[in-house]
Amino acid sequence: MFDVRVLVVSVVLMDALVLASLPRHVDLIAALVLIGLLILHRLWRQFAWLLVTAALLLGTAQVLRLLQGPVAGALGIAVTFVWRYCLAGAFGWFLITVVRPTEFVAAMTRLRLPRFLLVPIAVVLRFIPTVATEARAIGDAMRMRGLVTGPWSMVRHPIRTSEHLVIPLLAAAVRAGDELTASALSRGFGSSSGRTTIVDLRLGLADLLLAVVVAVVAAHAFGILP
């Protein structure tokens, strides 16, 4: 739907605006932008998560503002910061969900991102889903063998959990790292010449509209627009 280059730049800019603690309710405007993106991509689970998180944190912050005392004020500030970081994380979550690693690498190559930055980011984008899949497989194996019955049993027996979960997960992470390194080398990341890609990146009307929306939000945040 959107060009990956526009999505990446937009998400980075929106995260910067949210975490900059700017006035003028920038976080609420950014949340509306994210809600629009989630609806357009039909990510209903993330949409519901964002609504619940916003209702809980913003509602708590509003209640704390009505209370008197330094403790309530400090807690209100803390909850506000938690909301901002959750919103910034939601933007990143959205980007990772809708952008494939191959598209991201192609987009960053077009943007002339230095290789010493591009390669680690590309590896991380592939490494995290791989480790998550391995963790789920290990958890399923532990439940099938009767080693755990639920999250509470893992908390009650931390040593046994580390023995049956953490150690195999570390071994799987090392193996995944080796496989990703070999994959990166086979894809030409170690070559001194330029890489080519079959990913077709084109700017369209939707990208222009998103860029305009983000630019308007940034201008409003810095007081350029009312």
C-alpha cells in the first residue's frame, strides 16, 4: 500500500515527535495517525491493543491530574512517559509487521544507508522472528513432555525453566545467527560492489498523502501551523 521508504521515514519522524515531549498534544495526533495506518492495513489486533493501552494509560494520567499531592503528580508524569514510549513502540511494531526484511533492505539501499548500519538492522529484523519461533517450539516441546503446565509453573521453578528453556534457546539463537550470516554473505552483503534487488519500489498517491500528513503533524508540533 505504501512505499517502504516513506513508511520508514514517517515512522522515525513520528517516533521522534512523540518522544520529544513536545506540547500541543502531539502524542494524541500521532496516535490518530497510527490508528489510521492500522485500519488501512487491517491490523485489528494491534488496533485493539492500541485502544486498550491508550484508554488505560491516558485515563490513569487524567485521574492522577485530578488528585492533589506530589506523589500523584510524580505518578502522572511517569504514566505519561510510559504512554509515549508505548506509542513509539507501537509505531515500530507496525513497521516490523507490514514491512518484510527484503523490502526494508531494498528501501534502505535506495536511500543510500551506510552498509555498517544496514547489515546489523537487516540481521536483527530476521533474527528476532527466528528466535521467537524457536522459543515457541521449545515451549510446545516442554508442555508436551509435561515439564511445564503454564506460565505460573515456570515462575515457581526458575532453575528448571532456565535449564529446559533458556539453554536450548541460546543454542538456537547461536545457530540462527550463523545461518543468517551465511544468508547475508550469499545475498552479496559482503561484496564491495553494489547490490541489485527484484523488489519494485514506487511512489504513489498514498505515499504523497502520508508524507503530507506527517509534515503537517511536524509543523503543528513545532508551532509552524496552529
